[in-house]
Amino acid sequence: MTVTEPLCPIPDIAPMASQADMDAAIEAARLAVGLPVGSRVVAAMSGGVDSTVVAGLLHKAGYDVVGVTLQLYDHGAALKKKGACCAGQDIHDARLAAETLGIPHYVLDYESRFRDAVIDQFADSYLRGQTPVPCIRCNQTVKFRDLLDVARDLGAEAMATGHYVRRAVVDGRTQMRKAIDHSRDQSYFLFATTREQLDYLRFPLADLEKPQVRGVALELGLRIAAKPDSQDICFVPNGDYRTLIDKLRPEGRTAGDIVHMDGRVLGAHSGITDYTIGQRRGLNVAVGEPLFVTKLDPERRHVIVGPREALLTAALTLDETNWLGDEPSIEAAAEAGAPVLARVRSTRPPSPARLSIVDGAVSVAFATGEEGVAPGQACALYDPADPDRLLGGGFIKTTTAVV
């Protein structure tokens, strides 16, 4: 494979001002790992800046680092896609970085597992009228389940990743907490991490901001210091997820009606997979007021629309829950009516809410209406008394509108 030209520098790089700064970053990584120097640690290397810097810091900290990269989808096609991960150029970048650092590196073909656990589930969710979050599924299955097994098979005492979250042990119990840079925090995407997985995982970037991470990469002589971050969904070329779904699930391209929530048929659509909750553009109907997609009914092939206030959600129920709180389970917390901060989108701040049990399911009732809540999305829960602490969460199963 031909090595590409070095990437052009970008402005958000903060070079290490002194050796003391670099030493501090290495020591912070050592503290994050919390194992004796010389212990074997597997570094999950996607080929991006963050995971590569993790491998470099741990190597400098004196750990026996083994880099592992997963090939998750067709690497040939991905060579032409900027901002991808886990394929093509990124695999090459990870291999080159491992050579530069002087650590062993393995590439594992996980294409079939990734397709089954992530891509097929992604397509099926749209057929069900849901809005999936494939990055969470990837972390939940391929990365934090299958790859952890590989790390153990390699004799590692821990696996480190480039996620921006903090792992802390308080009173003998492991917690997941937000990273110091809240703008980069990825705890929402990791709500499904189990306590057993969290005991084994390490996140050495928790105390660094992205410009500092790039500065460490420069100091380590890594050519990926200025590499752009991954964009959109890694396996969707150019962000065109509809074309992918049409190819995988052509039955989704079935016509139906666009129906106002008051029962009026306003128009027609050519496939329910073209729509998501909260969508305004592309409806091609006009009634003299702005309309938004408020619900999807895949059985009747209806796209239901209404005014913006109809998007307000009073409560939701959760499926596939995970719990990292102090209570024995999320059900126990819900039965006690525990207060929480609920985050329904990665780009939105958490909102005050309360847990309960409704018809046997864990329910989250918001203190005030929450807009744009969609089945299939994740709801991450945080501690109101300690907002940086992730308590767990689940996937949104049903929603109840504000009356």
C-alpha cells in the first residue's frame, strides 16, 4: 500500500511546552491504568489520533503494550471515504503508528460480527420506525464484548481505549464519569458498559483536551497528529444512510401516507426509512404551518406529522437497560422513584427526571417536556447529586407525549 502524504497541520494542536508537560501526561496515563509498570495492556487502536496516543502514552509509561485493530467493514471501499474508522487507511495508520512506537500490532477481521451486531441491527431499526445509534451498539458488542475477550486471551490485565471518559474507583466500586473536557465527553455512547467490563477497561485520555492529545502525538513523532476526527457513521459512505438501508432492506422502500396527527391524509411518501422523529425538511406537504415528524407507524406505513409542540415528551420507557449506580439494579432504583438526570441525545444536556416502573418496564418521567425523543435512541442517566457520574441507561422503547 502506498503511504499517503503527511496530513496538513490543523489549528487545534497544543504542542507540549516542556518535557515536564509530557511527563505529566505519561504519569496521568499511568495513574489511569493503575497497574504495576510492566503489566500487559491491550490498546484498542482504530487508527485515529486518540487511540494511537493512548498506545504511545502507555508504552512510554513502561507498560507491555499490544496494539489491536479491528477491521469492521470493507477496507477497499473505505480507502475513498474521509473520516472513516476501522478500515482501509485507518488500519494502515494504526500499523504504521505501532511500528513507530515499537509495539506489536494485530489486525483482526471482525467484518461478519460487525455486520450482524451493528449494520444489520442499524437497518432493521429503521424498518421498525426507530432511530438507532450504531456507535453504541459497536461499543456494546464488538468492542467491549468481543475485543475484551481477545485482550484476555492475549494475557492482558486491562484494555485501554481512546474514549473521553473517566474511570474511577470509589469505596471499592468502579464508576464511569465524564471526562475533564465536557465538549468531548463520550459517556452517553458508553452507557451500556457493564460493571465487569468497566473493571477491565482503562481510559487514559480523561484528563486531556483534544489539542493536548494532538500535541502528545507530535511529541511522539506520530504522523497522525493532525489527522481529522472520524465523521458521521463510519460504515455509511458520505453520510448517505438511506442508500445503504435501501440496499440492505429494500422492503423499506414501500409507499405510504403522510398523515396529520388529527387524522388528515396530507400526502404520500416512498418509504418510511426516509424519515426520523423531529424531521421537518423533505416532507413535501403544506398546510400553512411548520410540520414535524412526530411518530412513525411501520405497520400501517404512516408518517405522522404535527406541530412542534407535539414533539414534547413527558416520559419514556427503557429497553436493554444497564446500571452502574449504587442500588442493586436499575429496577430497584426505579421502584424507589430515584431522581436522575436523563440525556436523550449526545448533543443535548441532561434534564431532570425521575425513575419509576410502568407496566413492568423502567420509565423515565421528565420534570418538563423533552423535545425530539425517538424510539431506538439511547437515554443515558446521570446522578443529580454528582452530575459527572454516569448511572447507566437504556434504549428508548416507547414515549409518552405531553398532554
